[in-house]
Amino acid sequence: MAKHLAHTGQRFAVLTEQELRMAPVQSNLRWVYHQTDRVPVSAEQIRAALARHQSAFPLSISAAIQTPPSPRLNPFNMLVSGWLYCPIDQAVSPATHLHLIQEENHVWFRITQEHDF
């Protein structure tokens, strides 16, 4: 992956397991993961809702919770599935701003239980 991204000229950072376990990254990822719903929502539902509300972004986590783009959409689910992003190298809080993933951003993170998050 690193070779491909370097060849295309895209900026990237690969976080090692050690970096992921450092504060505040680990606590941020755990907090985000524990806020997710376990109810699946289709990619098409997310895409359509975000398209309707893209002008609202960047948006704080608290604002996204109070006025989600759709009643069934949880902003934390959109974070862990790669539709939204926020900086994880500083403390994540309700005031943290969420940003839409744009195709040119290539900024995302994925949380899985296999890494104890």
C-alpha cells in the first residue's frame, strides 16, 4: 500500500500498533467505537443522507448527534465506516469537528475488534 501511495504522490501515514496504542489515539478510538450503534445501515442510505447535508460540514460531534443527517444514522458509525473523519491525535470530544471524506482526501480509519479496540 505504501509503495502504491508513494507512486501516486498521495500523502499518507501508516500507524504502527505502537502508535495506535499511544494516548490519546487509543482512548479516542475506543471512545468512538463504544458510541457506535450495532444496527447496520446501508452505504446507499449513508451516501444519500450525507449528500443532502454536505453543506453542514465540518460539524461538531455534538451537533451531529443532536441533528443527524437521518434519524437512523449515528455519526460514530459513519466515522468507523470511513464516511467521516476527525483528528485522532488530539483529544476527541463533543466539540471535535467531523469532516466529510472527499475522494481526494484519502483520510480514514477503520476500527476492528481484532486489535482490542
